[in-house]
Amino acid sequence: MNNPLLATDKLPPFSQIKPEHVEPAIDRLLAENRQLLNELLEKNDRYGWDNLIAPLEAAEDRLAKAWSPVNHMNSVVNSDALRAAYNACLPKLSEHGTELGQNTALYEAYRQIRESDEYARLSAAQQKTIDNALRDFRLSGVALPEAKKARYKEIAQRLSELSAKFEENLLDATDAWKKHITDPALLSGLPESAQAAAKQAAEQKGLEGWLLTLEFPSFFPVMSYADNRELRREVYEAFSTRASDTGPNAGRWDNLPIMEEILKLRHEKAQLLGFDSYAELSLEPKMAGSTEEVMAFLSDLAERAYPKAQEDLAALQAFAREQDGLEKLEAWDIGYYSEKLRQARYQISQEDLRPYFPETRVIPGLFKVVERLYGLKIEQVDGADVWHPDVRFYEIREVGGELRGQFYFDLYAREKKRGGAWMADCRVRHRTADGLQIPVAYLTCNFSPPVGDKPALLTHDEVETLFHEFGHGLHHMLTRVDYPSVSGINGVPWDAVELPSQFMENWCWEREALDLFAAHYETGAPLPEELYQRMLAAKNFQSAMQMVRQLEFSLFDFRLHLEYDPARGARIYQILEEVRDQVAVVKPPAFNRFPNSFGHIFAGGYAAGYYSYKWAEVLSADAFSRFEEEGIFNRETGRSFLANILEKGGSQEAMDLFVAFRGRKPDIDALLRHNGLAA
């Protein structure tokens, strides 16, 4: 069988990849990599970069390139057959990773290189590769006795299976709920864009009327605009109880037992390695120095934001009482009355801005921002093999023609596609004897698709999301580091990885940047100045409420992993209630099961790391403040950010790179100012 997954010397041939290709390809590459490792260790007794690390990195990169399209397609064009093939490989890949991490002979070989004369002659990126590897050997249990090594391997395998199951349950629960509406009165208040999208969704299912789903572009307008309070409640309940024991599909895909087992196993893994908690283990490769430092950071922000958040809520309650005589604001009322209050206070809504952000202008505008900042050209390339007709492919080049990176855009929400927005790597920059492998990224969003013959019209929030994910993409694609382990986002501490993404969001608020793309989709008229001023005035509307909500997630995540006690179990909802008592101003109803869909920490990379968003926001706000001082399109400042942050990847310590760009350590003042919380 000619297996397209083994053709790793070119871009993935998505149209040829079938579920039956997955396991044979992965089995073959795992066997080849094991054989290569044994040969390298046996034929040498003095080890160096060229006779051990380089060939191993090349082999592991080939495996990553075969798995990458499978992993990606499982998220964006999910099917039962692909899911089965994907799940069959997870324990094999986990076992391979643990085997490498616990291979004593390999560890000793790396130590030998670290202590040899050659180490001093290696580049900073090569040295960082070795230092990180030695740390990761330790965190994989290389020094454990055999019985504990075996238990570690079992835990790692089970955790990969549980995370995949958590995500599957959430996807199935999200896809399972739909509301078919034939009475237009029910849709009162919904903007024309949302009604048209619901009508198109119904037509695609062969139905009359309108179809609401739990995909975000359908859910969000209902919560923000639907006048029918009972409809808001019904949609809110369906969304907030996904994959749980309550709500319309109660018990069918309940993630609670999975979450409890994940937390139990993470704690056991941390204890095996000599850490008090998983939170402590998770900080080993991060910027933050201790669990106390993280808790103090989050608590300090909470103390600053909480009083202002209470004021925000009191204003909202007073407004709802005054408008509709509403004595008690429920969770499904918050978005609705917040939108009404925003309109009353600033005469602006997301819908007012939508006509000025056609995707056909926003994407070229995003590229122009990057071009002006870094002197790069981005162009679409036709004819690329893709996994869905909506997907487009692009190249980033230097003005002189040098190819820097390539990427896929998959921007619209659809069935069988995981919710949210993310960047993932398809290829990492890697220089070998055969030449230079160019980095390639997947950039995935879930925007409202085009309706009829109109282009997709984005909300300003969606424009920010696009810029955010593209910031991650630039970090991956613009690296100048040639060694995969520290190239692009690889090797970057998790609490610094959001710096380039959050940094890019700032240009969505700057007139000079908006003038490059914000124009009416029908007339081409630029965003009117008075509308822009209202948008700016509303920028920090309820920012304190949003801040405490993010802090609620961060504290909940960190305390779950910090305070786990085998004798008491996970105490998921008890800890969540305690955190809400500390920081939340809006208390959800008893049926709310938010943790059951908290994929960031149960199926993503953010376990005991959700605080990273706020931690990195300190860095990104302070980094952007240099552009505020020197000009948002100052080419020299842009070049400095490119050279010190984007091009360096994980090749040096994150703090050293930040200081090289900013000239000093980060200061929290810019974050507070940008969020309207400065004293």
C-alpha cells in the first residue's frame, strides 16, 4: 500500500489520507525510530551532536510530520473511522515518548555531550536543546526504579486516552443539540446576520425556518441579542451543561469521571517524580518560579479588579431594573443586558462594526500590518491539497523572495470541527544535510461563514481572535532557529507562549492599522471616525468583569492541581465554588457545568497553566508599550521584536529575550492601563 502519510518530504496530501493509512504509517515510523536509536547507541561510545542528536531529531521530526495531519484532521473533519484510527495510535505514541524519556543509555549519552568539550562549541540553540532534554529526562522519570518507571508509562498512556475522550465527548455533546425554529417571533432581537446564518443552517439540513446550534457563531448572538428570555435560558442551559450530568443530554457524554481520573493521575505522576503537586511539576519548564508566585500574581490582580467588577455588575443590575423591571439578573441575562447597556452608553454594538470587517478585507489588512511591521510579503497560493473546500493556503516571503513560512487558514465553524481558535504546527523549521525545511502552520478559527453572496462579516472580537492566532503563527513561522526542539514555539515556556499572540491584538484598536482594512463591505467607505471613537470609548466596557472571569478560570485550574488530595478526591465543584466566592461577581445557576467543557486544561496544554494568559498579557502589554512610545509601525521597533522574540523561538530564556527587546524586565502598569484598571 502506498501510504501518503509516509511522504513526509512534502506537504501533507490531505485528499489522499484515509483512516486506514494512519496505524500502518505510525507503526512503521515507530519501529524505524526504535531501531535507529538502538543502532546509534550501540555503534558509538563517544557521543556528539552529529552522531546522536541530529539523526534522532530528524527521525522524530519525520514521525511528527506523519502524525500532524492526522491530529489536525481529527480536530477539523472528525469522523468515526478517523477517530478510531487516531485513538488506536495514542497509546503507541505515548509509550514511545515515555520510552525515550526513560532511556537511561540515551540520558547518559546526552549527559556525556553536556559535559564534553564539544558543548562549549555548540550554538546557544543547540545548548538549549541539550539542557531542555536533560530536564525532560528527569521529568519523564529516567531516574526512577523500574517499577515506578512502568507505572509512569501507564499513567502517561492513560492520560493521553482520557484527554482524547474528554474532547470527543465535548464535540459530540456540542453537535448533538439543535433547536429548529419555525416561529420568527422567537428570533426577535437577533441581528439580521445571525438570522441569515440560522436560516442557512436550516436549509443545509433540508429544513424550513431557522436552526440554532451550540457552535459559537450561533450561541453568542442568542445570548447577546435574543429578546425571548426563555430562549436565552434554553440555549444557555444546553451550552453550559455540555458533556455533563445535567441539561438536555444529561449523562450521555458526562466528562466528570474523566476529569476526576485525569486529576488523580496527574497528581500521582507528580508525586512519582518527587513533587508535592501537579501544579509544582507543571512550573518546572515555565517562567514562573513557584506556585506561591503564581497564586500571589493571580490574587493581586483579583484584588485590583474585583471592586471595579462589582461596580460593573451593579451598573448592569440597575440598568436591567430600569429597562425591564428585572429584579434578579440570571446568567442568561448578562450578555443580553450588557449588550443593551453598551449600546445605551456608547451607541455601539458588535453588529454596528460587522459591515466594516468583511473577511475579504480583514485578511489582506492583517497581512499589510505584518508587512509594515516586519517587511514581509504574504500571498495566497492556489492548488494546495486541503482537507475542506473552505481552506486556503499562503506563503510568507522576504521582500527579496526568501520563503520564510507557509500556512493554512480554516476560518469557519461547521459540524465535526472542534470549537475555538488555535494555531498548530504542520512542519517545524529544521535544517538538515538535505537543506532547510520551512515551517508550516495550521491556523484554525470558528467564525460565522459567508451567507449567500455576502463575504463573511466579522465582529471586532473575531478580528482580534484572527490577529491573536496569527501572532502564534508568526512565532512559529518566522523563527530563524534550525533545531526542531527549540524552533518556533517549541521550547518556549508555556507562560510566555501567549506573548506574540496577545501582542498582535493591539493593532486591532489602532486607527493607523484599522485604516488598512476597516471599510464597508458594500461601499468601501472607511470606518467613520465617530464610530471608531465610540469603539475606543467602549473598549474597557466591563473589562473588570472580564478580568475576574479569566482569573476565576486561572485560580480554579491552578488550585485544582495544587490542592489535590487523594484522600478527598478532586473536589472539582467545591474548589470552583470557593474560587467564585473569592473573585466571581456573577454566580451561575446550580445546573451550570462549566468544568465539563474546560478543554484548555483537560484536553489542551493548559493544565495548571491557564494563568499563562494573564502572565503573558503583562509581557505583551509592556512590549506593545514600546510601540506606543516609538510609533505603532516603527520599522526599527518591529525589526527589534522580530529579531529578539519571533526569530529566537525557544533558543534562549524567555526573560532574557524580553529584556533584550524591552531594555528592562516587564512592568504590570501597561496591562492595568490597557484594561482600564490603572490607579
